[in-house]
Amino acid sequence: MILVYTEINKGRVKKASLECLNYASKIAQLIGSSVTALVNNADESQLLEIGKAGATKILSIKNDKLNSDGVYICAAVEQAVKAENAKLIIFAFDITGKAVAPRLSAKLKAGLVAGAVDYPVVNGSTLEVKKNVFSGKATAVYSINSDVKIISLLPNSFPVKLGDNTATVVDFSVDLSTTISKIIIKETKSTDVAGMIPLPEAELVVSAGRGLKGPENWGIVEDLAKVLNATTACSRPVADMHWRPHHEHVGQTGVAIRPNLYIAIGISGAIQHLAGVNGSKTIVVINNDKEAPFFKSADYGVVGDAFTILPKLTEALKKFKANQN
């Protein structure tokens, strides 16, 4: 049996979790198995969507301790694995997956491939899984031959398709009485736009760097993102200088993303930044330095002043959308 840890975020099933369910369903067909989803605090409509994404059974938990705490989540998944005798566990390679999958791998002595980008090749009891290596410059195939196997999927690497199947829902209780977790909360003022899609799931991303000259100029970036219904991001120096919050930092040491469109404004294109965004389907670079390294990786490049180009681009998109309506 294949177990998929499924997350609810802001009242909806996370897109990355739906990808995992589709992925697990495809593997289940190959090996003649079934898919069970483990989910916390899901309502009826969310349970229905999880079934349509590929789960045949849903273990439904009601426990607030599981809200964004990797230690408790790991304990809950471990108990579900043992209760269901799961041999393959699927996570998204996001904040939760990065926190939980390695812990679970150690506890279960399970082989783990983190950040898979393709469906595995089944070779008897072995799964051969492809992932990016060397900052996305190459791919490697890892063989998992342990009894229990764990795979986490790089978000936006797989399509989401919903069918008409339904899943059997079973209430599942977990014992977290012996699990200890210390949580330190630091509150910061959020600059997120209401309704903005989280970076790992975003299909459209507008990002900017030091070329914006200061945080007071970020309005033109946010205006473009708003008209595109895109998520905003930034380069590492911008986050380090506290112009933007660190969770917007994309790159090798930040969030790795694979959007359909990535617009980079005033970013030179250092290798560390490219490592986190080179999986983007289309890259557009806007920079007044025609020698900027980022142009070599761009699908489209615009040489010019962002303070002139962005307002004009935003206005043109507004007119285009108005004409479409």
C-alpha cells in the first residue's frame, strides 16, 4: 500500500499534495497496489477532492498538534505506516516534506529520494527514481531497495488530474502523548498579498533584485504581480538587506521553484539564484545591463530600465485583460 501525506492550507488541499496523490496513483497501477491518504482537519469537500485525485482510502485525523509541526506530523505518519503496513510513503518536497521525510526515513530505516522529478521505474522490488543534482545542471537516478521506501516530489513537476472516483474515509486516531516538540514563534509583519499562492505552488512568479534600488520601489513589482495574479519573490541579497521577507527568497539557499513563468527584474543571475529557478518553463529577464549573466538562461530578455518598463508592461496587461472581458 502507498501512503500519501496530504496537507490542507487556507481551506484547500495543497496543489503539491494533489500532485503527490496523482503520482502515487500512477505507481499503484504499475505495481498493483492502492493509495491511502493521511490528512488532518479536512472537511467533506476536501475529502472528496482527495478521492478524485487518486486516493482509494483516507485516514482522517482531527488533531491540532499536527498543524505545521514536523515532529508531531512524523509521529502521526509513522503510526499510519505501521497501521496500514505501507511500503511506500509520498511527500511533497516542500517545507513539511523537508522536515518530516528525513526524520521518518531514520525511524523506519527507509530509503529516501528527496525532490523527485519523474515517475519511478519499477524494477522488481526496487524503485529507480530521478532527481536533479549539481544545482539542476544534471539528473541522477537513485535506486531504492529498502523494504519501506520514501519519495518526496519537487512541486510543479507533475500535472494534477481529478477523476470521478471516491475514497473510503476512516477516522484515524494518533497517540502523541509521548511526542515532545518545542515551538518558538517569532511574529513578523507580513507583506504577503491576500490570496497570493505560496511560492512552491505558484505557476506565475514575478521576482526582483538589487536593481530595484530599495524596498520603497517594490510597488511596481507588486503591481505587475497583481495584474498577472502572480506570486512575488526576490534574490538573496534583497532578503539579506531586509527589503523583502526571507520566505520570498528563491535560489539554491532559498525556495526552489518551477513555475510556468518566471519574470526576473534587476537580478544579475548568479549561479546560486539560477539553481533555484532553472526549472521554470519560461524565464523572462528585465535588466539594464546587457551583459548580465541571467540573459544566457533566459527565454526572453529585455534590456532597459525597470522603472520605465514595468509600469508600461503593467498598463499594457491591464488593457489586454480589459479587452478580453
